[in-house]
Amino acid sequence: MKHGDIYTDGSCRRNPGPGGWGAILVYGKHELTLSGGEIRVCATGSAGKGMSAGTDNKTGDDVVIDGAEVFVRTAGQRVSIDPSDPECPTKSSPKGIKSSHNIIVRSGSVTCRCSGGNGAEGLEAKHDSEISGGTVRSYCFDDGLNAVNSKLMGGDVFVCSTDNDGYDCNGGINISGGRLYAIGAPGNQAGIDNDGKTFQMLGGQVVGVGGYSSTPWDSKSNQASILCYVEKNVRYLALEDESGSNIITVRVADTYNPLGVLISHQDIQVGKKYKVVSFNTLTSGEEYCGVVENAVYADAVVEYEFTVENLMTTLGTQKKY
């Protein structure tokens, strides 16, 4: 795949200019499947998309990553377009990867960096996002990942927004495996947000960091989760069991005050006692996408001691900005 724009109508031509078509555009009812190789895309124009598939939110307008290594960088800003032109929307926003239907990641890797202000999202699916393997890294001004519904069955996902939600779904969330670390902006932005709709936590490891987070439903889940609010600046939060053994240590930016952290882990069990501790200095450990393995620390402050009585436990209260 070489530089230039690729279309499924049989032509390969240059982008016509500001308007947000994208570096790789699959136009009409077609699936964009990337099953191998290394693909690097840069879109710098206004409202530009790194990759875009479909136009009408119908089955088949999917982006499928299954073995490829994909790197996308966008820097364009949101623009308004002439509403008298029936071919164009009234406004268009920059996206790393956009599908008018589903975004599906089965294997391989996806890295998106989108810095163009409002609307600059890493992955946007107008229907579902489905991740069952591979790695996803999304660093954005706006949502790191945005979809109507999302399923995480496997894989390693790290999404970050500097001004909005990290992992934003307008419908249901179903997590049964894999690893998710989602960072939302300080303030009234969430690490994970689905507007209070159905949230199933069935397995995997989840961390959501922000001013708050949506929470899994007791009635739909079988793995326990904890949402913890801390009203001070900290650099690390750790969850320990009753004996003091570390279950998970989370690295957070010390710009959050208050801080809301959602944790779901297979080692959290109903009926057991736990502690949430904070600290600012890590003695040793290996950090990988916000989670510190083999963490050793001193001078930790106990924020909460509690017993898990339900599959969803909330500690403290969200503070509105």
C-alpha cells in the first residue's frame, strides 16, 4: 500500500482538499480488511480521516484488523462544510479510524494519535467495536474509542483522551476477556463512559481513570469491580488483599483531584477484605501501559479498608466540578 488515496470504486486519486475524506477511504457498502503487513497513514487536512469505511451505517461497512500493523496520525481540526452540497455533511471531524458500521480487531496492532481538537477521536464505530485479540493504542484529544456498543473479548487495549472520555460507548459494554486501560481527562470526563446503560463485566482486567467512571451492573456481571474516589493528588493507587499482598497497582497522572478509578480483576472476590492505598514513590516494578507489575512501594497511605459485599463496590463519592 503506497502513499495516496485508495477507493473501492476502482480508482486511486488524490484527496480533493479540506473536507475530511481520509487517506484511505472505502466508499459505499464495502468492508476494509487489513490482514497483514505494516500500514502507516498520516492525514493533516481539516477533518481528515486516517481510514474510513462506509457511508450509511449498514452491515458490511466494517473496518477489520486481522494481522496487520496499523499506525495512524491525524492533525486536522473539525470543520463546517457547505450545507448546500448534498454530498457533504454539515460538519465533519477528524478521526484516526472510522467505520459507518463496526470496527473489529482480531489480531495485529493499531496505534492512533489524533491531536486536532474537538472531534479528534482515535477509533469511531457508528455501530459496534469488537476486540478479541491484538493490541490497540489510542492517544487523542477527544475520545480514545467511541462506539454505540462495545465488546472486549481479548487483546490489550490502552486508550487515552486529554479532553474527553477514554472509552466512550453510547450503548452497552460487554467485557469478557482481555485487558483495558482507559484514561479520561481530569474533571467531569470518564475513563469509561456508557451513559449508565448495560455494562457487563464477565472477565478480563479493566482499569478506568478519570474524574468518574460508569460502572458494571451487578445483575449482568459475574466478576467483581471497585470504583474508588480519592480527593487529592496521587501518582499511584494500589489494591491490596487483607494480608497486604498487591493485586494491582495503577499509575495515574497527579493532575486529577478528585480522582476516580474503576478496577475489575479476577482476584477480587465477594466476601473478602481489601485495602486501597495511595503513594507517590515507586521503589521498584515494571510499568506497562499504566499498570505496574511486581510493584514495591513504601509510605503508602490507606485510603479505604472494606469488604466486598456485591459485584460492584463504590468507595467515596464523585465530586462534580
